[in-house]
Amino acid sequence: MNQDAFYSLSEQICAGLRADEHLFCSLDAESSDFVRLNHNRIRQAGAVRSAVLGLNLISGARQAEASCDLSGELEQDLTLARGLLARLRERLGHVPDDPYLNYSTEPSFSDCRVGETPPDAGAAVADLTMAAAGLDLVGIWASGEISTGLASSIGHRHWHASTSFNLDWSAYLESDKAVKASYSGLTWELGVLVDKLAAMRQGLAVMAHPARVITPGRYRAYLAPAAVAELMNMLAWGGFDLKSHRTRQTPLLKLVRGERTFDPRVTIREEQDRGLTPAFTGDGFIQPGQVTLIDQGRFGHCLVDARDAKEYGERVNAAGGSPASVGLDPGELASADVLARLDTGLWIGNLWYCNWSDPNDARVTGMTRFGTWWVEHGRIEAPVKVMRFDDSLYHLLGDRLEALTTARDLLMDPQTYEGRSTDSALLPGVLVGGIELAL
Amino acid sequence: MDRLHQIAERFAAAAPACDYWTLRLVDEESEHLAVRQGVVEPSALGASLGAMVTLVVGSGVGYGATSDLSPAGLRAAADQALGWAARHAWLGVFDAAQYPRSALRADYRGPVAEPWETMSLPDKLLLLQEANQALALDDRIVDWSAWLAYRRVQQLLVTSDGGHIAQVWTYVSPGLAAVANVGSQTQRRHGGGADWSQQGGLERVSAAGLLADAPRVAEEAIALLTAPECPRDTRDLVLTPGQMVLQIHESIGHPLELDRILGDERNYAGTSFVTPEMFGTYRYGSDLLNVTFDPTVPGELVSGAADDDGTPSRREYLIRDGILERPLGGVLSQSRSGLPGTANARACAWDRPPIDRMANINLEPGEGTLDALIAGVELGILMDTNRSWSIDDSRNKFQFGCELGRLIVDGELKGLVRNPGYRGISAEFWRRLDGVGGPATCEVRGVQNCGKGEPNQSVYVGHATPPARFRSVAVFGGGE
């Protein structure tokens, strides 16, 4: 569904409102090709065309929400939406006033488009399988247009559309010996893919060495940006959400209370001005370009959505409680110096399946996965069998943090649970004096 | 369902030329009600309707999914499926001649004693308000909420071979949460059905004890604040059904998925320590370990007539007397691997294709009571209600945490311990199983958030299980 069709549908739905009613209409649509790959061949391929309409009907201090799939045929969708609107209106007669109802009462407008024409998915997959000949490649190609819209009876009109691709894959040598890569963007360039595959082949050559088995204990380690992303994902899980702070559920409670700190070189921001996600919220508010979440090791600001803002008397600065465009400031360690500074320890390419081990102490457990190497005297010696870590972020980002790299990677989220994600992370690598391996 | 039949008839009348097609129509409605700290949260109604067209042409297979169910919309989806079938024919990892075909005609309608509509919205909100009041015991409870979720899924699968499978699943899922805090110590408890999902109607509310459970949930959250940390050592472990669900799910269900063993999931959900040659001989656990794939248990989350490929569901042993017998794989994975399997090709919605999933994976009961299991422990811990889960990509090295622990000394339950956790290795852990509760202790539960697949899919999975006892397990508590 395009912008004009959505605005037209919204205007016709709003035409049926009563004088005391407001309506916010939202759209989440995608037109995507998905190709699963295994053994460098197509495992499962297809296309998805979806469009979900959200309605939030407000009357006085009451509100009720609904959503439905749209067919794309105006009259049919209008009938469906009007039916839902009638149900919401009936519902408002049975729900009490909502003390935390909060929406923008000022009309606003935005229109952001990222990318133009998606690459031909079939041709790109054919390119990939040829370029990766000889590799045991497994992963997912996803491409197409993602659209988010907002229109209200008050006059809000917002549109964000991106046309992109995201190829997320790994190459296996045997068993769980593998290296991982991703290539995402707006313009498909075969040369970039070929370079990434060449780097993977080099990684697999090292992977061919006998795996080193290490015992539980504390090890020096370098966490590559993709591994740091897993730690940022954990912080996103209640670390910055205002409600989790005010109800003392945040895993950063000791940081907020001043009992613990991160290293002063740790500054974490929500960087909405990266432009990859919509700048507007579903309630019509405009998000600031940046919010400093961790400021030189100390807690900065929470992310505050409209409902929490009303409940706790704060200003809206986010669509939700988790960062969608997180950034960790870079440090001063040159990439070329990482192995030398690490000297002897673990080079961890990816972490996997993290969870809070004890949220009261920001303690996280998870696994090493894909390219993880044993480094000795600044040289990569051997792959390492997967290991479980169990350690506090107050150590990994605090008293055991030794350096952050100057270079940062922009990592596009490959997740597709609720449609293709537009989240991203801009992260350096992190050198730590020790990470606790438990199993 | 009538609407779905009409759409299917229109599609069949103008079906594309191909060797085999399926049309899977999914009509889903949902509602979510919640009251937090005595304030009614915005209620949410959901309606979803869409279709997936799958086409087999020669050696290729492709799909197209759309919410445009007009003849033109379905034709466009079929055209996209045709395009991808052609690519698959050229570059596919298997020959689509292996793709499962179904001529099954079957119906399933899940049990509902008290339909969702029989209780008014004000009465539902009143019930949730009463639960809220019961949760707010004192100032140490800093957040509390109660909720009711309703979901009904109607699915019609028709095929060019005459297959016609109509299934209706209904779920009413109540739940409670209480958060207690003093200083920098915060503890949570869930109950009232929060981790006790089944098919059914409003009868699930009283069965799960939404209202009756509230005082216990809040009292335990408060008590955990001052409980000692769980000890860090090696001792015997008794897991309640609430935690056994997760233990079975992660360290038996996922490792036995055939698409993992075939390598499809290696880039995301992972592979498996289980290899094809293990089936028939590998000792997965002690003699007490009997695990079934069982779609026949009334009310269990994934009980039904057939999977999303149209394969009829039937009960199968996966592990018998500790020996591994059969993987979890649909007909396509069975054909690709040469192994037997189960009817478990499932999709989470109309916009995702079927892949190998758990359905109902159950630990068969043993003998005796929970008290008898505890009586057999000299020094141990009982753990209840999962709160943390992590396992490696081969589904071997795991670490799980629970909301509540209770010491066991000389065969008797003693005081609470907080932040209890344990870790182990799947391939060894189940061999430490030396007690499984009898039929009277078995509880039909499951999870509603099993994630897997590329593109990603989240599905419901059923697990019926008694409590169980394990010898000499590494346990630990909280702290840095």
C-alpha cells in the first residue's frame, strides 16, 4: 500500500468520526522476498505482501485500539475498518477514563524515503550461489520495501519508507565450526559480496586448525562489534525504559542508585537521526535526533514513550522503551592493534542466546558462537570450542574494560518476527581484561 | 470458516497450472485486556486474514503470501510463487518431487466450555481489578498487573490433490505478575496461568486460578527479597512442571528437530548435537525418560488433526526408556534425511511457510508424588517457574534460572532461596534423571513464544510433564 492510498483510506475512515472523537491510523506494510539458503542452495523461497492497519479511537479521556490486515482494495478495506471502528466505539462505552492517555494535539508532517529500487532478489541469489561456490553457506536473503505511516483526524501525516536488502549468512567447515557475515544496504554490489566471501574463506582456513578446548575461568578477550551488539541487546531489555526504572525492574538499578558505574569511556546513545527508523511515534510525537542513555559511564536519560510520559510526568522522546538505533561511542584502539593489545586470550566474533543471569547485578549469560579464536602473543592460533560466559556488565563495560576501537560497524538487524526490522546498531569492538567462562 | 471455504473454492476454480498446489488460509482474531496498578490499559482488538499459496512445478517449489484475497490478489501471489519455484528448480537444495502432497480430509475444533463472548467486557475488567487489589499487598510491591488474552485461529488448508483440512484453535490465557523491591534488590513472581497455557475458553481462568493465585504470587515476591541467595555448589535438583516445560523444550525438543540436524537452521536457531546415526541406539537419558510427540492430549496447545503440510497428526515416541527413537521432522525433512518423523511442519501465520517445529512434546509420567521425589533428596533444591534461558547452538550447554527456589534437606522442603539457577550439558543431564512424578502430578502446559526460522517465526508449543528429580547438578545464585 502506498502513501496516497493510506492517506486516502485514513481520511475516509476519519470522515465517519463524531465531534468528540479523535482517531490515529497507522500502517505497517512490507513487500518482501525471502530466500532461505542451505548448503549454498535454495531451501525455501517466496514472497510476502502484507499491510496492517492500526486504529486508536479516542473519546474524551478514553481510548481503545485495534488492528487488521488490509487487502489493498479501498472499498473492502474501508468496510473492514469501519466495522472495527464501530466495535471500538462500542468498547469506549465500557472502559473507564485512562489517566495515562497521551497524544500529540498539534498536526505535524514528515516524509522520509530511504533507497529506491530493490535489487532483483532472484538475480542476487544466483550471484551469491556462484560467488560462494565451494562454501557450505547457510542463511537468509530478505529484500523489498518496508513502509510505516501515521495519519490522524487531528492532521498528522507521516510516512517512512525504505527499500533495502539484508543478506545474513554463515559458512560452515564442519559441525559447529563456522564464520558469519552480513551484507545489507540499499544498492547491491557484487564486488562487496565477493570481498566478504574472500574474508570468510580466510576465516575458514584458520577454522581448519584443531579446535582448542579451554576450561572455565577468566580470560582476556576482544569482543568484535557483532558480539558487543548482543550485550547492547541485553541493555535494551529493560535497561533504558522509563517504566522499568520507576518500578525498579531495570537491570541497571545499581547504576542508577550510584552503587556501580560503567567505565567513563562508555557513552551509549539512541541515534534516531541515523534516519533508518521512523522519527514519529504512533501517538503523533516527533522523537529527538539523539538521546544520551549512558553518559561517560553514568546513567543519562531513559527512553520515554507517550504513555509512560503521562504516568511519570516526563517528556516523550521515543516510540518505545528499547533503542532502535543504538550507538556506542568509539574509543582509541586502532583495529590493526587489537591482536597486539589482546596479546593472549579470546577473539570473540559473536555472542549468542544471551539472557539475564541475575538482573539485580546486570549479570548476563550467553554463548560464544561462530568465529571465536584463541590468540597467543598477538597471533590467532586456533578456533575455540563454544563456551558459556556468565559475567556482569559492570565488569565487562566497567572495571575490566580496557579499550574501545576507533572503528565502528553499522549492523542492520536481520530479525523478521514482526516483519522486517529497521533497527540498527553502530558499535566499536571492546577489549576487556577478563570475561568469566562458566561452562 | 464459511468465508475461507468461499475463497478456497474461487481459488480452486482458477488454480494455476502446476504439478501441485496448496492454499492455506488463516483467519485470526485476538483481544488483550490488562489492568496494571489498578489502571485499565488500552484494550487491543486484532483481526488478521491472509493466505499462502504454495506451488510445485517440476523440481521447484515456491510460495507467495498475501492479505489480498481477491481473485487478482491470489493470482498475483501464485505468480510470485511460480517465479520462486522456477528459481528453486534451478538452485534448490532438494528436488520438489520430494515436497509432501496431501489428500487428507479432516476437521478439528479445540475444546471450549465457556466461550469468550459469554462474559461481558465490564465483568472481565472487574475480575482483573479484583486480581490487582489482591496483588497489592504492601509498599514493597512496586508493580503489579493482571491480564486476559484471547486468540482464535481458524485455518483452512486445501490442496490440488483434494486435501481439505479445517481446524479451529481457541486460547484464553490469563496471568498475573508482581514485582517486589527493597533497595537494589528486585524480585518478580508470575502466576494465575501466566506459564500455564492451554486451548480452551474462559474456563481456563478458574482452572489457572487467576484470582485465587494472586496473594501467593505477591507474598512469594516479597519473601524472595529477604531470602538467602541460592547456594553455589553441586547437589540434587527437583524441578516443578513449570520449569520442566522449559527443560524439555530446550534440551529435548529443539535438539530433535530434523531441520536443525539437516543444517537448515545453522545460521540462526542453530544445529544439534544429535546426529542421524544416533536414532535407535543413543542413550539420551536414564530408563525413566519417555518422551512423546502427542497431538491427542485434550486442550494441550498444539493438539489438532494435521500439520500445515496436511500430514495427519498421531502420537509417536521420540525417546523410550531413555533410548532415542525418532526425530521431529515433517514429511519433507523425512524424505531429505531418510529418517522417520512426525507431523510437525508448522507455520506461525499466513505469511510464513511451514518448517519443522515442536508441537506437543511431553514427558510421560512415572510413579509417585512430588513429596516422594523430595523425600528421596538428602541435600538439594526445588526450583519453580522459569525466568532465564540460554543454551548453545547445538542445544547442549545450557543455563537456566528460576523465579523461586526452596532448599531440600533430609527429604524435606525448607526455606526459600532467591535467584536460583543451574547449568549442565543436555547429553549428560537427562542421564541424571532418577525420579519422574506419576500421572496425578502431570500438568498440561506449554510456551507461547518459541522462536525459530528464517524468516523468523514464533509459535505456541505444548508440553505436558510431571515434576522430576535429577542427581548432582551444578546450581548457583545471584551476585556479580
